[in-house]
Amino acid sequence: MGVSGRYPDPAAHLRYIGEARGSEILTIHVMGAHGPDIHADTVVGVQESLMAKFDPEGRDKIAATGMDGPYPEVVQDFILARA
């Protein structure tokens, strides 16, 4: 791995499983577009379609959730294929 300049572990990512009646089950992972090791991922390399923008939440939204912040939010659309 060192010779190829690739990092042995996958870049940070989120995994999703989506399903709906009449559709195929979708299993996918989405990576943070700005991760420090995104261009060295050994599993999938860099695919624009699998990158997501992690937007930091504002103070008002963090307070409304009752969670400690800050934390990122990811908005992602998925299209399921008909079965």
C-alpha cells in the first residue's frame, strides 16, 4: 500500500440501506467529500457520486435537538430501482 500511495483503511463514510415496497433494496456508502484521506481510499477510490458534503449545523438547530454540538448534517437523495 505504501508504494502505491494509498491508505490501508477506507475513508470515513456513512452506510445506508434503503428499501420500499416494489423496489430493490439499496445498500450504499457515502463518503465525506472533504476527508483528509478521501483521495487515498483503497476500496472504491474517488467516485463523485459517492461523496457527500457534511454541513456544520447552526446553534439554533443544535439547541432544538437537545444535543451537544457542533455536529455535521448530511442531506442525500437516493433513487431506488423497481424490483
